[in-house]
Amino acid sequence: MTKFVAYYRVSTQRQGESGLGLEAQRTTVQQFIEAHGGTVVDEFTEVASGTNDDRCEAAKAIRYCRMKNATLLVAKLDRLARSTQFMAMLKQSGVKFIVAENPSLNDLVIHIMAGIAENEAQVISDRIKAALQAKRARGGVLGNAALLADVRNTDTTAANVARVSRADSFAGDTMAVIEDIRADLGQGASLRTLAAELNERGFTTARGGNWTATSVNRVLKRIQNS
């Protein structure tokens, strides 16, 4: 069953307290779930102007999507699109999202990702051309396999950096949740207790498995060494 994290936004504190606008968003999300299936595992509500890029609850929603391998679900596109920071966070996170009012708009994500992939391909192409031009300027012979290998090695290094960055990001997300658990259970909660609580709350490891005391300890050590 598909897991969703619902994100709602209202523009004013009054709307948040009265439910104006918020109730309509919840109804739209519920209708989507009834029509398409799935379950809402978490909900986050933001009281912020559409042009305000300071979205604390949005950041939490994205983090929970990553941690729970869930899809972000919003009632209407304007709950997202007017926040440039949120859209940037969403693109960088790789989290999938669906607009309940019009699920086909999810294709927008595909176009964005395609654009990113196209840009990356262009960067690699430009890097190869620059390397070849530099070699020719030095009087070298073009087509040298070693030169191309150097470029490939650079790409491999970039891929390794990206993997480390993703691991660090996941550890940071996990640490934020661990701090929430410690706030509830006390700072002295054991590794075994933290693992059990992460599992109970529906979080999985980076590989989708259950948490153990050992995997929690790895996260703590990674944060300490960062």
C-alpha cells in the first residue's frame, strides 16, 4: 500500500485556527485516498504566506517522506508552487509528490528530473570538450584514452561524493527524529530503545530494513564524526 505524507498550508493564523481552507484541503486529500488507495502516515500543517519561503513544516514533511519512503501529497498545486525554496528542496530531495486535485500534474516531476539529467549530461560533455581543448593547446594528440579515463575518474569521484552526501543527509534526517524520541523518552534512552521506537513509528533504514541498536549507533557515530 502506498504511503503518503500530507502537507497542508494556510496563509494566516486565523485560517489555521478556524479551519478555513484547511478543511477543504483535508477533504480533497481524503477524496484522493478513497479514489486511488493508500494511507496517510503523517500530516503537517503550515501557517505561512504563499510567498514566504520559510517552511519549517514543509522541511519536516520532506524529511519524513525520505525516512518512510513515502510520497508527499498536497491538495492543490498552489500549496507548493509559490514557494521557490520549497520547490528547490523538493527537487533536491528526490521525494515524489502528487497533487490530489489533479494527480496527472505529477508528470511535472518527470520533466524536472529529465531536465536535471539533461543538464548533467551537458556538464559532462562540456567537461570532456574542455579537457580535449586543453590537451590540444598543450600540443597533445586528441583521442588519448588516458585523457578520457581521467574524465571518467572525475565523474566516478563525483558519484562517490554524491553517495556520501546522500548518506550524510539520511543520517541528519534520522538524527532529527532521534532527538524527537529523546525529547519524549529522555536523553538516556538506550540504542535498543531508540531502534524499537524508530521501528514503531514507521521509519526504516536507508536500505528499507528494520532498525537495530547497531544501525542506530552507526548513525550516531556518523553525526559525531561529521
